[in-house]
Amino acid sequence: MIAAILSGDHQLFHELIRPYERSVYRMALSLLKNEAEAEDAAQEAFLKAYRNLARFRSEARFSTWLITIVLNEARSRLRRSQSALTDSIDDGREDPVAPAQLTDWREIPSQSLERSEIRTLLRRALLALPLAYREVFILRELEERSVDETAEALGITQASVKMRLHRARLKLQKQLAPQLKSAVRAPRRRFSWF
Amino acid sequence: MVLNCRHVWDQISGYLDNTLDAAMRADVENHLAHCEICSAVLDSTRNILILTADDRVFELPLGYSERLHARLAEAILKGPPPEVKGSS
């Protein structure tokens, strides 16, 4: 399809990027934490992909290339607006993250995501992760990229990907497990005196 | 090897990703079999990963796709992608 676009069928670009609309927006939002800015960054990333399409090397995956473009776009916006990129993470440092220690866990079904407060809890916890953990978590867990692809997109080692993902998971568990447990199992207060 | 809880927490990701070697996996499972806390840590982590990966957590803004394609259409009308030049 890319060859066809470069040979003159430019409208095909619309179809080329359709499967990646959500990923690119989600990546931008996870970095920028602002919906309007994330949308603008996502649009800019797709425009850059169009303008630079001839530079795309077919041995790379188009989706990984797009993710790299949106990461660069979001990071440059962060640099312009503040120093959010400075939350330094030392992957070699001992930084044990202790999980929330519960004695039981009853599965919270996906249907609970119909409730906006549950979605908000999850979104807030994700966006509160340090940037370096957030990037890895989004790529591995939400975008389902391999360790290799994640390392390549972020320019870090595979060992760092694994370490950051592990810490991100435990941090999320620590914050979310108690919150979800009480939010999902909270008794309905309405008419509780009957 | 007998693992304590902290050792097991260190292995949670490897356990979930199925990247532990057989001996370590067996040690973790032995611990999980009698430790309520670590079992709950494992189950809750697994559950939270499923929930956070759900598309409903980060919904697209209404009209996002239409606005994106309208902006792309403008760019496409302006001209084809440059052959090699161009900034990234």
C-alpha cells in the first residue's frame, strides 16, 4: 500500500493509517495527559508520517515507525511546555516496589468498566505513573508490543523494558487494588436503611 | 529453594509473562500454594492488567477520526509526500 501511495494514489493514505488511529492517540494522551493536546499531537504525527513516507524502510514495522513519530512529537511538546522529561529513572538502582498486600481478591469483571468512576480510577493511576514507566506500560500492555519493539521504539535496552514494566505493574497494583476493591464492592447506599 | 514474599513479588512479572525458568516457576508456585497474600497480589495484578488494557479506559474523543481525516485530506490536496527530502 505504501508503494501505491508513493506512486501517486495518495488517497490510500487514509486507509493505511485507519488501524492505528487509536494507538497513536492513546500514546499521545498517555504522555501529554491532555485530550485536546493529544489529539493535536496525533494529527501532527500522522501528517509527519505522510510527509516522510518515502523515508519509511520496509524492513521496519509501519506501526513501530508511527509510534516513534508520535513519541517524538509528544516528547518535544513536553519539552516545550515543562520539564516533565526529567523524572529520571535508574533501571539499575534498587527500587523495590511493594505491592498492596491483600488477603483475598475477587475478580473484578470487565463489565465494571461500564461505570465511569472505574474508568477514571484506572486512567488516573496510569497517568500518574512516572513517564518512563508509563511509556513502557502503554506499549507493552495496551499496544501489545514485544519487548524488542518496545526497546527499539523507546531507544532503551530490553532489560530496561522488563524492569520498568515490572515496576509499573506493581505500582498500579499497589494503587489500584485497594481502590478497585472498595469501589466495586461498595454496598449500594441508596435505600440501605430498609 | 524456599522463597519469601518479597522474592515472589520480584518474580510476579516473569511469572505472568511466563518467562521464568522451570525451577523458579516451581518455587513461586510452591509459595503461592500456601501464601494468601501473594496469591491475592498475583490475582489482582493480573486482573488490573486486563482492566487497564480495555479500550474503554482511553476512549477516543467524539469526532476524532473525522477531524483527523479532514486534516489529512487538506495535506494530501496540497501535494504528494516529498520523495526523500523533508524533516521528521
